[in-house]
Amino acid sequence: MIGIVGGGIAGLSAAYRLQQQGYDVQVFEASDELGGLAATYETSGDRIEKFYHHLSKSEETIVEVIEELGLGDDLEWPIGKNAYYVDGVVHPMDKPWEILAYPHLSLYDKFRLGMLTLDVDVRGGVPKFDTYESLETFDDVPIREFVEDHTTRGVYEDFVEPLLDGKFGHRKEDVSAAWFLGRIKFRGERDVLRGEPLGYLRGGFGRLVDALVDAVGEENITTGARVTDLGVEDGAVASLTTEATTAPEAAADGGTTETHDVESVVVAAMPNVLEDLTGYECTIDFQGAVCALVTMEEPLTDTYWLNIGHDAPFGALVEHTNYVSPERYGGDNLLYVASYIQDYEEELWQMDDDEVEDLWLGHVEEMFPDWDRSQVTEFRLARNPRAAPVYERGYLDMVVPYDLADEVADGVYYAGMASRAQYPERSLNGGIVAGYECADRISGRKEVVRPE
């Protein structure tokens, strides 16, 4: 039996792939809910993710899995309109003429930024088309240095830096240019006349989680079971031990433990879980996230993704029902308000839900004087202490290998968010890729090259 630690997208994908290759699997999830960051809320219609999600055209593996599981006809590609809020004005930023009309960059700034988004290096006056092929080339380069060198200082100070403030806060100077360039490539496919098509699964990505659970089989998934130990014999993993976390008997006697014989283990969880189980220390720092889903009677804007170009208590406003019709949600309008946390001592992380609601909705009222919180019918807040890595310089040297035979023991694999598949940006697609990478190494379909 192959043991899978974690019932998020990566763990379920590893289990699904291994079963396809003929293995017996058992997934162990510490909480009573599967899906990880793809977990959902109920609405007046379709379910919706607690943390916003969409797909880019560059994400191919997740599309293949969606089709394989019989959901392909429900994968839609609506246009996700983008805008930038600066000085009280929402500036659309999708179509060429909208970008040209943006008043806070010079025409030359826009030209240089446009060339970068098209993967054209115009430094020196001779266009080059291969400069940005390898993201790894820029893994040790600071974002500011990269942007000022490859575009202009104005692009950095008046466009990029405010976005970095919202995403990474005081850690912005640590972040690698590879992340920034990867972000451009990840979100680079646009319809010139309409904007950027983004993928969304009708009914929400919770349906993908459900389909993976059905494919793996509920009998092969145990929730409320935290893996507490891996047993190693003669240099190879031989067992894993679980402790019940939600069953009534766990509360009664302080925890019910079970030990399972295993051939291999895939740790599809955060690296702190890997360290607790094996002692392997990952040096990647992670951000926390605070994300509200606001249910409203009327829309706030006509934009899907609104970047904020000033000092706000949140990083972005993501109005989901300007992307997916409100009819899917019983006519309600749904808005995500989100912020990242770099330090758990930050005031926002310490606030209770009511305090966050008052702070955030008060600021939205300041930004949009014609709107007030009487439009809000529900405010739900989700928090995750490790929602995304901080993609600092030298990140590639810190990723956790898929195969940890040399570092831990034969038969131990890693598919969590600190894996190579989640570089230079984390995603649902990356979770599936990481799960598949581990499964293919276990089955021998992926050759493992050992250092000499």
C-alpha cells in the first residue's frame, strides 16, 4: 500500500495516478474536509471556493485531468476583466487602447512594458526573442533591478511596486525576478479585442475535488486522521502511524492511533508537516492569507480583478460574479477581498472576523463613495497560515525534491507546495503536477537521476 499524507489536490492527484498504475493507496487527511485551498462554501446556487481560483491557458495538466474525469464540457473560459485602482479611479487594463489611455505611465513606459509582456527584449535597440525563455536565469535577480533594466524606472515605481506592496509587503525586496517574469508568462494569453480568457469549472473547483474522490474511492480516503510518524527499517520507509483528530473516541481518550504497513509514502502537505515526520528542514518562507467572500445585493464594479495602487488594508478586490454570472449563485453578487500576511504578529492576522469586516468594508466605502455596506448580506472569512511561498531570490536551491531517498529514506516522496511544480507560482495545476511527479517516480515511469 502507498500512503498519502494530505487530502488536498496534490494528495488526491497522486492517489488517482497511482491507482491508474495499479497500486493500492490510502489517503490520510488530518482535517474533516478534503481539497485544501480548493475547499468551498455553500451559496444560494453553486458552491464557490473559499480562496479565489481560476485557470490560465498555460495550465495544461489540470485541463487534461478535468477532461479525463468527465468534466471537460463544464470547463469554461470567460473573460476576466482587469483594472488598476489609482487615485480614486478604476482604470481598465485589458485592451490595447485602455492600456494606452492609462495616465500614470508615459508612452515609452507602456512600450517597454508591452515588449516585456510579449517576451521581446528591446535593450540595446535590437529585438531579441530568447532572453526570457529560461526563468531560472533570473532566479537570483531582484525584481527592481530586473524591471528597471528590462523596462524603465517609471514602470517599476508607478506600476509594479504598488502591486508588490500588496503581494509581499516588506518582503518585496527579497523576491526573485523569476517570480515576476513567470507571473507575466502565466497570465500572458489575451484576446486583443476582448481581454484575458480564464478557465473556471461550472459549479466550482470543488467538483474537481469530488471527482477525484470518486475516482480514488471514499474507502481509500480517511479524514480526521493526522499522520504522526513514519517508520523506517533498513533505510526504507515501512510504516506510517495516524492519530484520530475528529472522531468521538479521539476526544474521549486523547487520540486513537493506528499503524499501517506501506511500501512508499507521498507527503502532499506543507513542508512543516514533512519536517515533523522526517526531520527534513525546508528553508522556504510562507505567507499567510486572509480572504473574505462578501455576498452583496448589487455589484461593486464591472471588473473581475482590481489591483489596488495605494496603501490599502487589502491587496486586491476580486469580483467573482463579474467573471461568472450571478445567476449561478441565486442572483447574489460575490466579491473576494484578500490580503497576504508576512508576519503573524501583523495587526490584520491578530484581528477577529468582525474587526476585519469593519476595517475592510469601511475602506471599500472610502474607495467607492456611492457604495455602502448595507448592500452586504454575508461576510465570510477564511484564513490560512501558509497560503503561498515567498518566492525569494535563490528559491530553486530551496525547493524540496520529489524523491527524498537520499535525504530521508527510500520510499519517501514530497508533493507539497514547496515542490518544483509550484515554481514560479503556486496553482491547482501545480498541485496535480507534483502529485503526478511523485506517482511516476514510484512506478518507475520517471527516471530518477542520483547525484554522484
